Amino acid sequence: MSSAIDRGTIDAALATVNDPEIRRPLTEIGMIKDVSIADDGVVTVGIYLTVAGCPMRDTLTKDVTNAVSAVRGVTGVNVEMDVMNDEQRAELRKTLRGGQPEAVIPFAQPGSLTRVYAVASGKGGVGKSSVTVNLAVAMAQQGLRVGVVDADIYGHSVPRMIGVTTQPTQVDDMIMPPQANGVSVISVGMFTPGNQPVVWRGPMLHRALQQFLADVFWGDLDVLLLDLPPGTGDVAISVAQLLPNSELIIVTTPQVAAREVAERAGAIANQTHQQIVGVIENMSGFPCPHCGDPIELFGSGGGQAVADSLTQSTGTRVPLLGQVPLDMRLREGGDDGKPLVLSDPSSGAGEALHSIASRLATRERGLAGMSLGISPVRH
């Protein structure tokens, strides 16, 4: 019976199985150890795990079994696990880094096509992290490959809000970020025990951010979002240094106090030479449950006022990207790890966030910092 099973067909089936963390075919990254086909049609597939305690072991077993079982003539599938040795892991790291022996920040390279958005706010409590998480998931829903760096080192909250339940996997000096709802996520909270506070000064903050960008294997992302801490401190400055092509998104609420501080947060672009993509007004009015008229708990017009002020101070047009209505389910979704753009995309806030995500996803990347492949010719 095994003669009817072509080895090339088995290999083709295995080529459809992606590593859950690396998101590349097992056959492409050297994770297939061997394949044997018995006379009775049972196929045994040997898989190399990157580390002995790989959390994706069961997922790999299921995916390989399903793929190979679909091949005509296969009567059963056995998946046997082994662990890569040091040389194999070194080769894997080299493959993932595109032949680069040392870690570099891929998003800072001239040829990078990843759009990098740093989501900032002047003060805390304006819903910046909720906006970041929902935008990331909405973009992933639109078919984009998205990553999120929880750069709010002291107030990290993204893993819970986006629904991450697993820890990163470390392959020597390379880190595989966990995923949830189609988004890869890394946060300092994944490396601190319990709910311990992070007590770091500037240099350590800079190094942590550098590791998140260089030592984490992000793959070929379309969009990378960074959830910045409030204000214009060390992390905001480090982002501008490490990712000079990153662009700012300013989150504010309609109230005057938040508006004034948000203007200061956006004005940092004049010193860091970053572009401001636009302003998002969160916690806008919501319809009265009795009469349907809008209730503006935090005032109105704050987002547009910030956009107008930043347009004047930067000398470039800063648009109001959208207004997200106040919705208690946005907070509840963050607590439960179920973003509103998934649980109720047709709600007012869900539609507003999806609209903003679509607007950001369709922006063309500028040519600044990119190699155009032009060399001077001497006449």
C-alpha cells in the first residue's frame, strides 16, 4: 500500500504546516527530522522542537497529523518529537535573521516595508492601550501580519487585554513572541514574576526596548504597533532613536485637560523628527439609553483641537483619524482579553476602531530612509 504514497506528496503536505510561533513552513526552517512510510500506509514524521519545553508541541502534533492524514493512501500518522542541538539552533537563528549572525532591528533597516506606529498620549487614563490593542486585532482581521510591543514598561497591560495566555519561547538568544487573536505580542510583564513592579531607569528602559525589537523574532510584519507610556520620557525618546522611521499616533479624550497634555506629547515630533499620523479621540459622546441623544461626558471637540494645534506647530497636516464613542464593553473586553472589535464589531466603538484601522492599514509607506537602488554614474 505504501507504494501508492509518494514521498513528494508527503513533503508537499508538510510544507503547508507553519510553526505556530515562527509562522513559516516546517520544511523551510529545518524542523523536519525525517519521514518514513510503512507498508500499511502509516506515515511517521520526525519533528525537531526548538526547545525541550516547547509550548506549541501539541499544536504541532495536531497540525502535522491533519496535513499528512489528508494525503491519499495514508492510513495513520505518528508524530515523533526530538529537540534541536546547539548547531541546529544556530542555523535556525541564522535563517530567521536572513543570514545576519547578530541581532539587528529589522524595522530600522532601509529596506523594511513594515509600517511602525508608536501610540502615544500626554497623560494616563485616556484609553491608549485599549485603542492600541483593538487597532492591532482589527488590522489582523483585515489580513495583515501585526505585532505589538508593550513599551509601557511601568504600566504594561497589553498581554491581558489582547488575550495572551502563553509565555515567550526562548531559542538561545532569540525570543519567539506569543500570539493571540492573530497578533504577536511582547511585554516586560512576560518576564517579571507575578505582578511585580518594574523599577528601572533610562539606560535599562532603552536596553529592554532594544531587546524587544532586535532579539524577538517578529517575522515579516506589515504593521508594528508600540504602546508607549504616557508623556514624553525615556521610552518615547528611545523609540525615536531606535526606530527613526516610526510614526506617532496621538490618543486623547475630548476634555480640555487631556487635550492640552496631548498637544505636548505630539509636539515631541518637532524634536525627534517623527511624522504624526493623526489623532484619535477616545471616550467621545455616547447615545443616551433613553432618548438617543448624544451625551458628552468629557466635553467635545478635543480631538480636532489637538489635530489643529499639532498641524500648526509641526507645519504638516495632522488629521483627526476618528472618534471612538465611550463604551463600557471596551473596558470589559480589555479585562477579559476579548477585544471589542471581535466581540461586537458592529457597535459604535467597534465600527470606529475598524474604520481607523482600515485607514492606517491602507497608508502607503514613505520613501524616507529607503534604498532606491540608484548608484551614481561617472561620465
